[in-house]
Amino acid sequence: MFLITEGLKKAFELIYSLDPEVLSVVLVSVKVSLTATLVATLVGVPLGFAIGINEFRGKKVITILLNTLMAIPTVVVGLTVYAFISRQGPLGSLGLLFSPSAIIIGDIILGTPIITAFTLSAVQGIDKRIHTTATTLGATKFQVAGTVLAEARFGVFAAVIAGFGRVIAEVGSAIMLGGNIKGYSRTITTAIALETSKGEFGFGIALGIILLTVAFSINILFHHFQRKQG
């Protein structure tokens, strides 16, 4: 119990004093996660929309594949990307390994299936009569697509939020690809794992509180958009 109380005390001291090391870790995490989420959104939203609005053979298989990729272990993603960007890999000459860029690549792979699948679900949940009515009124394909996307906007926002929540909380891929380098590629989750193993319980708790705060805020937004969509 003493360990917990002392850890909490130190944690709040670090947060209140805006400890530079804590801020550095948080800034790297936010930068990496936002960048990965942006790229995953640019890929996942159009892809999910295209799959959702069209009917074609193999659509169910693609949907099942997306749902499977949503649960892919982060260490598997880390291992796969590592194989490509390590010195012996086909992209080794780019020097991406153990850098924030490597973490971003892994996070994009983790976030894209979630954003795609949630966008697909949001589009499929739209009343089919909207598509039919817009077409009957003479709307072009782009206008019909814009109308459907506008109706599904809250679901799409929820998809983006869910994707961000996935990438900021992952640890396996970040450790393997970023190397947990202080002041450079150390994220909240990797720092928690390292500092706790070193006995710096207070530092780990401080970062844990920040991560929980972020996760709580994300969930509030997620449920807000779910209610809007409903």
C-alpha cells in the first residue's frame, strides 16, 4: 500500500510541476498518434465509404477481413514492419527503424482497419431511401456520395476517434519499431513499461493517469457521436 500511495504522490507532483520528461513523452505520443490517425483517416474513410455504398461480390469476405484486422495483435504488426525496415529488410536503406516514423507506420496499419470498418458500418446504417431519393432527383454520383457521407458524418467521426484511441494506447509495436529512445521515440505506453520495470513507479503512474485521461476523453467523444448517429 505504501508503494501505491508514494507512487500516486510522486505522480501528481510530476504532473503538477509539468515535468519536462513527462511532457516530452506526452508530446511524442500525441504527435505520432495524430499523424498516424490522419493518414489512416485519409485511407480508411474513403475505403470504408466505397465498400459500404457499393454492392459487389466478395463484400462479405472483405467485411470479415476488416473485422479480423481490427483485432490484430500489435506485436504482429511490429514484427511485420520490423522485417521490412530493418537493415536486412527491403526498406532498410531508408533508416526508419527506431524512429517516430517507424511507430507511425505501425500505427497506420493498426488504425486503418478500425476506421475503415467503422465507416463501413456507419454508411450501411444509413436509410437506403436517401440514396434512392437523391438519385431520383437527378443528383450526380458525387452528389449522392456527398449526401450519404453527410448523413453518416457522426459515425465517421466516431470511427476516427476509435482509430486514435487504438493507436495512442498500443505498446507492442511502438517498442519494437521505436526502440523507446528517450526524448526521441519514447511514447506514453513504452515509457510506462520501462519506468515501472526500473522501479520508477511514480513516473509510470503519472503517465498512466495522463493516458487514462486521454482514453476517457476519447470515450466521451465516441459515445457522444454514437448517440448522434442513433
